[in-house]
Amino acid sequence: MKIAVFADVHSNLDALETVLDHIDRWRPDRVLVAGDIINRGPNPRSCTERVLARAEAEDWGVIRGNHERYVLKYVTDDLPGQGPEFEIIRHAKWTYEQLDGLVEPLTALPVQWDMADDAGDEIRMVHASMLGDRKGIFPDDSEESLRGKIAPAPAVLVVGHTHRPLIRTVDDTLVVNVGAVGAPFDRDPRAAYAQLTHEDGAWQAEIIRLDYDRERAIADFHDSGYLEESGDFARLILSEFREARSLIPGWYRAYEDQVMRGEMTLKASVDLYLETCKIAG
């Protein structure tokens, strides 16, 4: 049996199409999608349409990630329409506005997917870990920490969220973080997904990395209107993409409180942070 698993597309159409082409040529028995199809990128509608259409036609397993949950807050929550908080979340509002007709199927996605293999062993998929959709599994997690994040332990647990791939065996569980299709954070800019194979009674995994046209993906940030309409926070998102590393948590720690109190504009904070990180903004 062969299973392909990908996650964290983040509205990156070029990367998604490259991964789907590779998966189609590998010809797995099943395809799984571990959430975060949307947000933090310029093509949320096209990415969502492709994934949902293939999922319906080919019985893929697809779950929601924290970014689906985050963007879909606009369905019911009374979120600000101006001021510092609005400027920080403006990119998510832009994403939501691109999803006309797709909100209902995204909302209907489950947060967990399970199946049993031929031996009756459980294969489980969640977005980040069993502790929630923002409690991720990282390459430097201790075995003790991992036990808490996978319990109750299945035979195979596949996740995404951290944008950092890993393959670990903890006790009797194969733990696979499939990395990110659209925005890796391990300094390797190539798109990532995982191939799982079941041979001789055991599951094995391999992380696949794929080159694609990143310059065209960067152009989409500009051509789609995403950067112009999402404001200065989108510059942090594009910088993360260019650098293939996590930057936004550092901005939150250093500047969020000052921006929210009105002591610094979002633009000034982003300018200063990118300068501190030695990144051209």
C-alpha cells in the first residue's frame, strides 16, 4: 500500500501543482491532506478548488488546519474592521474574501482522519498534534514530549503545521511530519510532502523535496493584489517565504504589544524587524 500525505499549501499554487504532478506519477493508493490549504499566500481560491475537487473525485482524506479555523472566524466572529488589530489580521480577511462559495465545504472538513490498514493498525492524521492544531511536532522534540503529543498512540501518526519535516519512531508509533508544500521553515525552499509505504508488515516513510518556479510564486504575491491589499503584515509573510524560515513569531514577541497599544505603527515595526533580521523588506 502507498499513501501520499501533504500539508501547509498556504495558497501557493505553483508549489501545489508541482506536488500534485509528482504524486500522480507516483500513483499512491490514497492521498491525504493535513490542513492549511489556505492563508499566508496569494492563491487561496485556486488551491482550495484543486484540493477539494480532487478529494471529492478520488476519495482523499482532507482535514482542517489552524489557518482554515483562523480565516473562517470571519463567518461568525465580530472581527475589527480598522485599527491595529485589523492591520495585523488584514491578510486573513483578504483570504476570506477570495473564498466565495468555498466557505461551507472548508467549514465542513473534520479535524482528524483515521483508517485501519490490512492488519488492523491505525493510521491517524491531525494537523499539528493530538494536543491541538497549534501544538506542533518539531525535529528537536524529546521522546517524552512526543509521547504526550501523539497519545493515544496509533501505529502511524501524520501531521504538518510546523513546516519542518521529520520521521521518528516513538515506541511502536511511526511519527511523520510531512513538512510544507508552500512555505517550508527548515531553510530548504523546496516543496515537501511524504510518501508512506507498507511493506513486509511495516510502515515506512520518506520525505520528498521538489523544486518549482519560486520566482513565479513570488510574482503571484504582487500580481494577485495580495501584498497591496493585505498591508504591511503581508511583507513578513513574503519574507518568510523568501527565507524559508519562521519570522512571524519573532515579530509577535518583539512588537505586537507596542503596535496594539498604538506606540508604533505596523509599518514601522515591520521595517525595524526586517532590518534587525538583515532582510530586505
